[in-house]
Amino acid sequence: MPVEGEYEPSPQQWVRDQVERYEATGGREANTLLDTGLPVVVFTTRGATTGKVRKQPLMRVEKDGVYAMVGSQGGAPKDPAWVANLRKYPDQVSVQDGPEPWDGVAREITGEERAEWWERAVAAYPPYAEYQQKTDRVIPVFLVERKD
């Protein structure tokens, strides 16, 4: 079942605009990070505090239909808000990589599994390595897999 409820757009205008254009075109447009040409996926989560539906375009890191969500926030000292969303509501996430979104379940990964996916994430978006160096926190990585 898709994440349903009242949608609260991002406070950042460029994020609102990108999500709106991506969804309106089924992912044919607004499917890259700004002018980088690197692909993004739109993830939908439930807000940990408000319970409202939130959407965020994140870098496309995928293998065999499993998607990673990397909580880099550019190396900021704090996790992005969506990290708390997934920790509270791991079964309230959907993935849109193209025209059709699908429902998933998220889980935070650690250890060797995180190291493997971290390498994959850095290969997809090299600035992640720099972001990790800029912060004292370990950047969280979640995997999203289709619900059964």
C-alpha cells in the first residue's frame, strides 16, 4: 500500500520543483541531480514527527532491484530529517525510479554490508566520500526492498 496521507512538500524550493516535475513526467524529466547528469530516484516516506507524507530525490544507488538511501546531507553534522522517518516508519517508504512507484521496506545497514553498499554509493556519486570526511557522524545507509 502506498504511503498515503497529507503531503508536505520540502521547505527547499528546488526539491519541491524537482519532485513535482519528476512525478508529472513519470521520471522522464527532473531525473538527475541539478546539472550533474547523475540520476536520482524519488523516495516517499512518512514524517517521524508530523506523520505527513514527505518526498525526497536522492542519488540512484541500486543493485538487483534493491535501492540504497544515503543520508549524507552534504556532510552536515546532522542526519537529514528523512533518516528519522525511516527509523520510525521503515515500512512506510515507496520508490519511484521511472513511471511507476512501488512500496518497500527499509532497513539501516552496518558492518560489511554497509561497506559494500558504501563503495557502490561512492561509485554512483563520488562526492559521498568527501561528505564522509567532512563530518564526525557515520553517514547512515538504508536499503529499500520491495514489500512481499
